[in-house]
Amino acid sequence: MNTKAAWLAVLVAGAAFAMTAARAGPVRVSRRVPLPRHSWARTLMLRDGQTVGARLQAALRQRAVMIRQQSSVSVPGLINWTELGPGNVGGRLNAVWVDPKSPAHILVASASGGLWVSNDGGSSWSAVSDFPGMLTTSSLAELPNGTLLVGTGDDNTAVGDGIVESTDGGSSWSPMASTAPTSQALYWVVVNSIAVSSNGVILAATGASNFGVAGGIERSSDGGQTWMSVWPVAMAGSTGDSGSGSAKPYSMDVAFDPDNPNDAVADDQNGGVLFSVDGGVTWAEGSGLPGTSKARVSLAFDPSVAGSVYALVDNHNSTSPSGEVFHSSDDGATWTLLAGTSAFVNQDTGVAVGALCDDVASGAVECQGWYDNVILVEPHPSGTAPTILAGGIDIFASSDGGTTWTQTGSWLGSDSDYLHADQHALTYDPSTGALYVGNDGGFYKQLTANTWSEQNQGLADTQFYSVTGHRGTTSTLNALAGVPVTPIVGGAQDNGTLLYEGYSPGAPPQPDDWVAIFGGDGGFTQVDPADGNDVYGEYTRLQLFFSSQGGPNAQYYSAWPTDSKTNANFIAPFALLPNGGAPATQMIAGGASLWLGTQIQNASPSWTAINSSAMPASPGNGNDISVVATDPGNANDAWVGYDDGEVWNSSDALASTPTWQRMGGGALPGGDQVSSIWVVAGAPSTVYVTFNAYSSSGTNRQVWVSMDGGSSWLNVGAGLPDAPVFALVTHPADPQVLYVGTLTGVYTSTDGGQRWFASSLGPANVEVRQLTWFDTSNPDDPTLLATTFGRGAWLGSPGYNATPTLSALFPAVIQAQSPATAVTITGTGFAQDVTSATLDGNPLPVTYQSTTQLQATIPPYALQVASTHSLVLTNPPPGGGTSSAATLTVADPVPVIHSVQPDSVTTHAPNTTIEVNGQGFVTSSVVEWNGTALPTAYVSPAALSADIPASDLQSATRAQITVVSPSPGGGASAAAAFSVNAPGGGGALGDGTLALLLGANLFAWRCASARARAARR
């Protein structure tokens, strides 16, 4: 199989930057917070906790069918996309695989950006095109026969689709059918780790605590064709969903002893390690470990010593101090403490808080062993101590087998051993001695024991929550080029808030030209449409900041809404209020309540709650505001959406006591998070609402519109694949043209949602979280920004089609009964793959040649008979229209006579049928006798028959036979002679005969006259 089409066919069955980039300051308050159970926006789960992995597959199939059906027709509203990167800011990587046969060939598993490949040892990267970009990935492994395996799903991002495999070295991929998540096998929605023994047995550690899905250890001895649940034992042959709530079992790591295929170890998620001595068939609990409830353990065998295995244990369940290393010399049966938390001393503070904690951020200790927890043992000569690396927020290393430890990697940008925080993958290449790290900042390579090189060139898997921009320039100068910056600002998962400095109209993108303006997790962003110097953003949970310099020197507000940090969504919404074309001075922000912020251009805005008591109340019930929006022309017209699907509107939002009304109660779907609200500029009664939802009871629930300000609602998302919709915007010049960002990419409608179109261009098969207009200065030629959660940021040019004009056709006249004929059409406003032609309302095949010339093929059926036809051109929305008509004439040929049979008769002959042979005859051709039409029968284009009446044959004569065809075209042929001859061979009197007869008669008359005169004498 090959390419993405093959994949889809099978489905049917602080921040890290390039060395030149600025690093964000030490903002590290709750860098990584467990997903709240009501944060469905970033999961593929239904609210009841059940997996919808099958629905993901169905949505991908629907998309594939849409594209296939559109392949032979022009796709209205096609967007031309430009990828912006970042190429110097990698997103979270969960696994790194180095090809043992070719070390320069490396695969990395992105948390939400699919699979990426490097063929030069990590110096440059490209996305694996045959792998859907929206698919989360967590693990990589290789079978002895060379088959590559990828475990999908991520406990902190989204569920996946089981295991995906490649049998051709990574060129093409297909799902392993035996691991497809089903209601009977939910554990396959997240495959945390895959281990392969030297004899080809596969073990998979599965399950997801954040999604409440049980898992455990799955085993296959036939290359993945069949599986058995081997731990917990109760799961064998069962649904794989034993237990309930947080008590459901699952495992995060599993490993085989490389020296003994019978011995394996696995994490039990309770601070302990399971071990097996029969190749993973049965399991027992190892002794000597702390056994902390819900605590994660990562595992690594010493590749140079049989039976030697190490464990990095989250011994205090992500509370300080945490992070100890244990060792077993008997394949995990018994364990001893090798290095307690006191062995891991932070190089900047001198405080020992454990291998999985960090206390650099203002002295506050942060531990997150549940999230970033990885250990590696490097190969070493026999009789020498191994080098061991332990990764959490930072990296610690021991070169003496675990007796002493030194910090060798720090997230703090000012440290010489800087690398991005939150380590997830450690991989050692024994052929080159290279050590690779996958973390929240992408891909790193160790240069020396204490220095690291970020290698993210082309690794555009950044997880953006939002990206906004402004066409105007700022006071900030590009750090590289020294020119004013046109700001594009995005909030990214654990990569802070990023400023793109590389935009220049008409110039190619500069994917490495991103810099950090704020650290930690970046949330929503806003660039003031009236002044690009005013930039607003947030850290998690509505912790707002601003910059008056286009991004640089951003600073926290000294005052936040009361809900900030506690009672707000992880990524909480805010929006600038329109100010009549002047820079905004107010914003609204949503947490548990709706907040109005004033004087937002300085460091100390004031905040007032402006919701009513009738609106949903949080904290405590997990129903926070998910969306805020306003009419672009009226700051008083405010809209609010909630996690539970309620939508509210106020027409006097800035009043001292605003009034609010719930909109769409009983009409809009309840229970699903509102993901976006769009009020059409200039038409505030037209409002679109989208939902992070799947259909229910066969009814699509994702996109709704009200044309009367919210009184009534119409479902317009039925033509979309059944998957969450996250964003919607309308074309600035044509509000009937819609663009939506969904779980599986961008879709377009040119008729208000009646029909939808997909494209394989740009951010396709990837989660598009936000759409926003970057430049609407020319409404006919706007620029769109798309935010993806795992494939970076994109600029799109939807364009606005002109109304075509039609000035001439050549040829304008075609002979009837011609074969298919090409006609050159000249005019203006022609567009490739867009302009269409019709003849009398029937579509014609069209070949684009230039903006002023097309070629259309006139089919034979239209050329059978003489007639006139109307040819028109059409460009679809956005814009578009139909040209005036041009006349195409199908003309009969001028007939030609070759012969007439018979070509003569004798006088007084009866009615006579003649056959006229020639060319160019048509069914309406008529044979004429001396200009008078004869009864004519059409035989063929080369033959006619006609009847000469007896009345025309009574006397000898010479007649003219012609054939006449009607217009258009046609006309009279040259004449052919037909003779009527006298009996006895006499024919019709020619000129000579007539003279002889006249002479004889004259002689006889003279003789008679002479005789008469003689008699009288």
C-alpha cells in the first residue's frame, strides 16, 4: 500500500527554540496540570467516558470519500495554504526510534502530530505523509522481521487507534486490525509502551487514567494477528474494562530483557513493578519497591548485563520529594534502592527534591513523575559500571552505576546544560554513541555530557491552542532581519506564547523565525486589529498578560479576574471588545463567571463580573465558560458558551446591570461543550455556534446557525464528517461561505452549510483548533490563519472569484456531424480548476490555459444537427458569477452532387424516382427540379432519393437538379443535368436540332409558295 489514500482505504476495513531564538523567562507555575475531567475539548471521548475511537475512523473514512468524490470536479472555495512552522520549536515527542541498520534514519512519535522522519540523524525532519497528522502517538518498536510498530493515543492528549504498522521500513502504514478500539476492547485507545523480545513476542502496556479507560498488558506471539490480555489476569478474554473510575488498572511501561526473551518487566501504576519469566504469559509483583498508590514507574534493562534492570519510581506520587532509582539483578523479582531522592540535587538551588522534581521557579517545588518519567542505561564494556540517565522535568546522570548523580540537563534557559523541560524519551545509538531525547520541546541530541543541541529543523509538530495576527506592522524589529514585524502570535502547549517574525507579503515563509515572548503553557492570544503593538495572551486558567510592543517585554497583569488560576478552563477564553476602529480598551474573559476588564492597555486593569444570577454557576460543578464572542460592530452584543452546551446572549453587556437570555434552549444540543461562536460582521442577527461533539441518535450536532439573533436555530453541519468542530468563520465578502476547523482538518461550504467540501491540501487530517482572519483589508482577497494541535500554524488564501466575461469563441461555427471539437474561449476572470463552462445548461470539459483563455470540448451529441447553442462560463463562490452567453453555431454543410441516377427519361414517362449521390446531405436537405422542391427522402449523408412527377416529364426538356439544405449553414449545390428525351431516340431539342428543323420547314414553305404563284398565272 502507498500514500495516505492507502491508509484511509485500510481504515475502511519555558519553551525550546533554535539557538538564535530568545528563550522565555522562568514562568513555571503548574507547567503541566492533569486534564480536568470536564475538559472534553482535547479528548476523543464521550462525556460518559466511553471511547469513540471507532468514530475517529468513521470520520476519516467520510473525509476520504468526500475527497474522492470531489476529485473529478472543481472544489469550490479551495484554499491555498502556506505552512508557517514553527521549524525551530518542536512539540512534545513521546518516543524516538533509531534504525539499527541505518542510524541516520530516525522516527519520532509526536503527542498529537503523528509520525515524523529524519534521514540525516535528526538534522532535518519531515512529516510521514502516509500517517494521519491528527493521530496521537506514544510508542515505537521494531519486530525481528523489520515490521515497525507505532502505539497510538496519549494519556494527556487524546485517545488513539490501537497499533499502526509498517512492513516497508516506514514508507507506508496501516492500522493493525487486531488492536482497533472497540466497546469490548477499550484498552487499545492508548498504547503507552511496546516491547518486542528477540524471538518476536510483543507486549503492549495500555490504558489511560485521564480518560478513565482500563488497560494492562497485552501479549501477541504471532506478530500482532491475535492478542491476549495477560495482566490483570481477570482481563484475559474479557472486555478489557474491569475496575471503575480511577481504580481501573493500566500500565505505562513494559520492557523485555534483551539477553533473555523469557524475562520481562512492566509498570503497575502503583509504585511497583511486575515481572514475568515465561515471555509475558504470567506476571507477579516484584518485591522491595515503595508501592505508592497511582505512582508511575519507568523501566530500563542494562543491555550489557543479563538480568540487570533499573526503575525510576514516582515514589511520592508527584509530591515533593519524588523520584528514586531502584535496581534489580534478577529481572525484576527483587529490588533494592540505588539512589533515593536525596541523591538528586538541583544544580541551581542546591536542594535535593528527587529526580522527578524541580524547585527553580521561585523556590516552589514541582513534581510531575506521572507525566515526564523516563530512564535509560547505556551499553558499556564488561566489568565497568553503566551510565544511567533519569529524566523528569530535568535530566540527571550517573556514570558509576547509580552511586552518585549529577544534573546534566536543565530547563532553565540561562544554564549551560539547557534543554527543554519535561523529558519523555531517551534513546541511545550504540553505533554512533549518540544520545537522543524527546521532550515537550521536540528533539535534542547530547553533544557532550552536559551540553545539548536542539534539532527541530522542519519538526513542525507544535501543539497550538490559538494563533492570531494582524496585517499591520509593529514597533518591534525582526531580530534577524531588522525590519518591522507583522505580528502573528500563538499560544502553545508547554512552548509558551510564540511570536512569528517572518511574515512578509509575497515572500516565502520563514519557519525558523519564531521567538518566545512568554513561557510555560500558552493559551488564547489576541492581537489588537487596530494596533498590532497591543498583544494579549494568557498562561493557563486565565492568567492574563499583555505587551505594548508587539509581543516583546510581555508582562503579567497585576490583577486578574477572581476565577483565574482556580475556576476556569485550562485554556480559558477572552476577547477584545470593538472600539470603533480604535485600539481596544476593554475585554471580556470567561472563567466560572464572565468578566469585563477595563483599562487593559496598562498593567493594572480592573475586573467586574457582568453575568447574571440566571446563568450557570461555577465553581464546583465543572461547568465553566468555554467561549466568549461579540458582534464586531457592537461591544454591547456579547455571547457566551459553556462546557455543558448552554449559549447566552446580552444586548446590553456594558450596562451596569446587564440582562442575559439563554439562546437555543431545547433547540441547540445540550451536554456538549460550545467550541466557538461567530457573529457575522454587518449582519449581527446571523450567529453560528459550533460544538465539540459527535452526533447522537443519528443527528449531527456540530454546527448551528440562527438568522434571527438566536430565536430559532438550524443545523447546517449534516454534510460534515461526524467529529468535533472547533472553529467557524465566514468569508468577509460573502457570509454564505463558511470555513470550519475540525478534528480532521478544514472544510468549506459556499452555500451556508448545505454542502461541504474537503481538500487534501494544507492542514488535512489534523486537529484544527482555531480559525481567524489575519488580513481582511481587501475583503475579496483575505488571508486566513489556522491553528493546529500538533502540526503548527498555517496561512490560507481562500481568494474571491471574479465574475468571468466571455468575449469570443473560435471557431464560432462548427459543421454539423463533426466529431468532438475543441473551442478556444477568450475573456477575463478565468481561474484554474474553478471556472466551468456549460452549453445549453450542460457541463463541458474545460482546460485552463490562462486567466484570459480556456479551451472547451464540444461533444458529438451537440453537433448532430444544425442549430444554435448558448455557451456560458461560471465561477463559484466566494464571489464568482455567470458570464453573458456566447452563441455557438452548428452549421449544415453546403451540399455537393456527384451524380444523378437515372439522369434521363423519355417523354411521357410516369412518376420517376431518382437517386442523388454526393456529400453533405442532411435529413432536411431537399432535391429541387428547376428550383421547385421535389418529395425527398434522406438516405445517408451521401445519398438522397426524390420523386419527379409525371407532369414534369410530358415533353422533351433539359432540367436542372440541385440539392438545397436549410440554414444555419447549408445552401444550394451546383446543378446537375437531367434530360427528358423524345421517343425514337430523339431527345430533347437541342440548339442544332432546332436549327435544322427550322431550316427544313422554311424550305418547304418556300416551295409551297412558289407552286401557288405558278397556278395563279
